[in-house]
Amino acid sequence: MIREETVFGPIFSRRLGSSLGINLLPEKGKICNFDCIYCECGWNRDGRNDTVLPTAEKVRTDLERMLKKLAAEGTPVDSITFSGDGEPTLNPEFPRIIDDTLRLRDQYYPQAKVSVLSNATRVHLPEVFNALRKVDNPIMKIDAPTNELVAKINMPAPGYDLQRIIEALKRFEGNFVLQTCMLRTENGGRRVESGERRVESGERRVESGERRVESGERRVESGERRAESGERRVESGERRAESGERRVESGERRVESGERRVESGERRVESGERRVESGERGAELVFDSSSPEVVGPMMDIVRLLKPREWMVYTIDRATPMQGLVKFTPQEMKSLVQPIIDEGVTKVQIKGAVEDEN
């Protein structure tokens, strides 16, 4: 999955053009209060090896060095964009960093826009809101219209409240960009994977149990031969017979233990198969941006907030959850056509790169 330095690029952005990125999170990790199923940075749990946040001083130094270099080379920059490995507003120095960035932009690339890609979870905080009001493009994410649906696609940290976010976004009075990712899921994701692991584990336990049964039976057979041998040598081998009988008893216990492992393994196989079946049933629909429960209420949110632009896009890179399905530009346009027809706001639709060439 993608990991970025503090200042990176410029890269071509489907939405922003030539974009110089600023990552306010760890360079080799990920910190976010969302855990989106489509995030190109991967699952949060896979980014915990680095928790060091760049300071405002480091960001300013790295950014000025890069802007000087790009300006000397004549490299165009359309946007200086805060994105990176998680939610940028989680950096405690976010307001100061925004002020530094605006000053450097004015000095080296006055025509460039300053953009912030945010999940909007902290926009209700005065210091974050005031900083976002200063940038050219505060791009705020809402992917789903209810807390329950947000939990499916974004998996936010505890305490998420969509209504609180909507109320906070109203304070922009329309001077912001609303961003929505459209996709649908088709396989049971991790639930199927979990079930398959239980089947595999169960099969290993069956195989192990069968080996223990086989071993136990060999020990019974060996013990019986030793008992028989010991009995033939009663005069000198009474102790040997007793030893052989103990081996018989030990072998029988191993048989019994092996049979229990077989039985346990078979139960795990059965349990795993039920989990796979459950995962496959859940896979029929986990989240679908085109479903009536999503697209209709999402358009109602757009009508309420009246952002200056609604940026609608789909997945274009590897995702941590398998089986996610992208939408074509034509599909997305048809879904949001009522907003276009009503003239509520400008709608920008961006499909995957191969779908736009």
C-alpha cells in the first residue's frame, strides 16, 4: 500500500491536476480515524509501525526546499494538496502548517491552489474550521448518508456522528467541495477469508487427529505384542508384561485422544464451512453506492449543504478489501443526474484512469 514522504510529487491527480502532496502523518505508517475499505494506504492496523508526526518546522523546511527546486526547473504545480497517509487534521500543528503553506505558496507559486482532502470528522473544532476556511479547496468527504452506512464503507473511530459533521459543514455556507467515493462490494471480504481459515485449520486438526489415531493404534499393536511376549516369558518377564500392558493402555489413550482431535477438527471444518457460507451470504451486498438507501439520501445532503462543487469519483488503485467494484463515469453520472438537472451545484465526475482515456 502507498506510503508518502512529508512532501511528495508532484503527481497527476484526476481531480486537481499537477498536485504537490503534503503528508502530515508518519512517513512509514498510517494514522486515521477512518479505516475505509477502499483506502489506497491500506488498513490502519498495517500502518502502526511508525507513529512519528512531522512538526510544523519540518513541513515548512521540506516544502520550501521542494518549491524552490520545482520553480527553478519550471515544473508546473496546480495544487499544493494535503493528503498523505491518513487524516491531515489529526496533526496537532495543522493550523500553523496551513499558515506556513499559504505564505510559501504566495512566494513561489502564487497561481497554485492549496487543497485539503479531509474526512471532515474534525471540522466542528474551531481551530480546524478556521484553518480550512483559509485554503482554496477544503475538500470534505461524505461517502454515505447515515451513521450505519458510514460504518460499512468508512469504519470510523467511535464517536462518529454524521449529523454533527453536516451541521459543521453548514458553516462553510457552500464555500467548500463535497467529495464522495462510489463503489460496491461483491465478496464477503474478510468474513469469507476468516471462514476459509477455519476450514483450513479444521482440516489440519483432522489430519493431525488421524495421525494420532494411527500412531495410537500402532502403539496398541506394539503394546499387545510386547504383552504377548512378556506373558510367554512369565518366569523372567512378569514385569515386562506389566510394562507391555501399560503401553497398551497408553496407546489406547492416544487413540482416544486422536479420535477426540478428529472429532474436534471435524467440528472446526463444519464451523468453518458455516462461516464461509455466512460470509458468502453477506457478500451479496455489503455496500452499494447506487442503492436507493445511499444515492437518494446522499443527494438530499447535497441539496442541504449546497457545496460549490460535488466531486464524485470511484476507486482507481489497489484496495485493502478485496472484491470492490468501481463505477464507470457514465454510471456515476446517471446516479447523480437529478442534481445536475436541478443545477444545485457543479458536479465533477472522475472515473478510473483507464475509463477516461
